[in-house]
Amino acid sequence: MTVVYLCQSGCCPAVVIEDDRVLIGEEGNQVVLKKDEWNALVEKILSGELKKL
């Protein structure tokens, strides 16, 4: 399992990468992506289809 916090202090929402799913957010306000959904999101970021706001 890998946990990445969206801020330096670790009190922000997190991205939790497990074997077969990825959880994004915080308890009570969380999105769960299956492995193929996560991979599709990463591909869109890497291809430039999704960019910074």
C-alpha cells in the first residue's frame, strides 16, 4: 500500500494506492477507483489531456 498526502503536513486528503483499487479523499468523502480506472486517469494526465487548473 502507498499513501500520498496532498499537503506536506499529512492532514489533507490522501491518495491511497492498494493492490486492486485507489482511494482518493478522506473518510466520509472518498472516491474509489478500480485499477483500470486509475490507470486510465494516469494515462490522461501523462498524455496531456488533463492539465493543471
